[in-house]
Amino acid sequence: MTDIRIEDLRVPIRDAEQQQMFDLATSMEVDLMPSKLVAAAKRRTGLEDFGDPSLMDRLAAQVASVESDTGLSGLGRFLVRRRLVGLLAARLRLEDFIRRHPESLETELEPPVIVVGLPRSGTTHLVNLLATDTRFRSMPWWEVAEPIPPVGDGPGRDGVDPRYQRCEAEYEASKQVSPLTSLMHDRPPSSIEEECELLDLDLCTYVLEWHARVPGWRDHAEQLDQFAHYAFLHRELQVLSYLRGPNRWVLKCPQHLERLGPLMATFPDATVAFTLRDPVAVLQSAITMLAYGDRNRRVQIDADQLASYWVDRVERLLRAAVSDAHLIPTAQRVDVEFKEFISDDQAMAERIIEMSGLELTDQASKGLRQYIESNPRGKEGRIVYDLQGDFGLNPAELYERYAFYFDAFPQIRKEVN
């Protein structure tokens, strides 16, 4: 395993070609006017009806918050624009599909398995493991990117969905721009991803916070009726199961931590795999990944501001989790302590499958084993983190700040010196 230290995280060092690309990224002019984003989505799809007029209020709130982030480069603004137009287009296609196939909302969903935990706490590895069991319906990234296929955009003679091909092309391009990102969070088209992206067809999640410094949107989203947004998610899952079964989903989203009430009200029979990891280790991984991405999407990294925001953001997630964890019935919850999970990930996945009420078949165990053998941890290298050197953060002070979380879940082991 190769250890990789990003020496220029705070102040990127660029060769002539990289500097030319950065200068271009900085100079791009991107218009984020909501009416123009809406018009672009309508042109792309040929559709008009978003279903819920209040969606426009949330779009305006997101754009206003992004506009207040003066540190975004032109590329950063372009990436936000591309994301918003993509979400709006996907929403138009979803509402159109439901109008043409109202019977899709009669689809009955079986009790899901939902992975809940901090980002960077093993949630992605766990959901990909569980998804190897073909009795579960899961959401690969190519499908998350375009949940509803455009009318007439079916697989070609080779049987490959055009959505997969478009996603693969974008994945390969992103590796050229940010080659080390895949070591922290690889997202090839086949990777199983999170329903945060599905929820965001309703413009209601924290995903925008990963693209820009948007405390205004964070505060706005806290006031939204998340019960309504989770009902929207349930409707999406019905449609997607109607398009392609089975009807028992394996899901995961870190933001469920602060929305456990709406989550359990919407999926009261869910089995919840509750990942538990040292939040200081989570923080250093998350902000290193973000800072590395910021070398292209921001004019300056401003690592201190980035760290300050996410130290607070992680605390908000933790406090909500501690407050509402009791809403998950004990008989439906599996605690997934990170060190235990990493030491025997197959055993943990098998335990979750059995708790969900499914028989642990030879085929299921074989699928888990094959995935683990094909995806060893750190197979492409391992990022070496330095909280103090890169962000000026003292781990001891962070452990003191997050002590309430360790008190609530004493099985969590500290990882950062």
C-alpha cells in the first residue's frame, strides 16, 4: 500500500499546463439566475411541469447562498450550475413519468436496509457490500445521475444504457482533473451511491455544502418540512422500483443523522445499520478531500475557513444523532463500529442481512466475499492526513468538543493522535 501525502494542500503548486487550466477555470463567467436555470432544464427535457411550485423557492434560496460565496472560481460556479440544471431536468422527467404512469405510485416497497452514519465512516463500503446481495435494490451512480431515462433513450444494441456511458465519460474526465479524489472517495459509474442525490430532486439536502461555502442554505434547509421531503423520496423509490426491481432497497445517506424523525416515520420497518466512527478521523478525511477539490473550484483554498465550517457542521450532525438515535427501535438497529467493521467486514454485512429478516444464503456470502477480494482497502494508495499541519487543528481540542458523542457511544475508538 502506497502512502500519499498532499504536500501542497493549502497552497497548490501547479505546472504550466495546470496553471493555464486554473486561469481558465477562474476566468469563466457563469450566470446562476434561477429563471435561466429553469429555462435550461426545460430546453433539455422539452417538459414544463416541476410538480411542486415551492421547488422554486428552494432553488432561489440555494442560488442566493451560492451568490454570497465570493470565493468560488468560474469553474466552481459552473459545477453548481451543472448540478442544479441536472436536478431540475431530472425532476421534470420524474413528474412527467408519474403523469404517464400513475400506477408506479402503487408499487409496494419492502422493508429497506438503511445505512446511517457520518460521511467518511465506512458507509460507502458498507452499502456497496450489502448491494452485492441481489435481493436488494440499490442505486448505482450512473442511475443516481439520471434517475429517469429520457423517453426513447434506451440501451443500444450492445445492451448498455446510454446513462451509464455518459456517466463513465464524466468519471474519466474528473480523474484527469482531480486524480487523488478517487483515493478518498472513488465514484465509478457502478459504485452504489446515496439517496441524498435523489432527495435533492426536491432541493432539500446538504449536498450543496460540499460544493460551496453556503451557511445561508444550511440555515434555510434546517427550517424545511423534512417529513414532506422524505415522503417525496418514498415516491421516487416507488417509481424506480417500478422501472427496475426488486422492491427492497439498501440505502445510505449521512444526512439521515440529523433527520432520523422523518426517516423513521417514512420507513418505520427499516433495518438501520448505524455506523460509528471517531468524528475527528471523519473530519480530517472530509476536509482534506474538500480542500483538494477546492484547488479547482475556488480562487483560493482558505483551508482555515473550510475547517472551521466543517468542525461545526460535523458537530451539528453528531448532536442531532445523539438526540434522536432512540427513534430507531433497538430490534431494528445494528451498531457498526468502524474498527470492528474494518477487521471483519463480511461478518458485519452478514449480521445486517440476517437482522433484516433475510436468510443468509451461500450466494449472498459468495457475493460479499468476491466484492471484498476485488476491493481491498487502499488498493490504489492511502492518503496521509495532517490535521495540525494542513488545517491548524489540535486533535485534543476537537476530542474535547466532541466528547458528548463518545459519551453517548463509548464503543467508538479514537484514531487521531
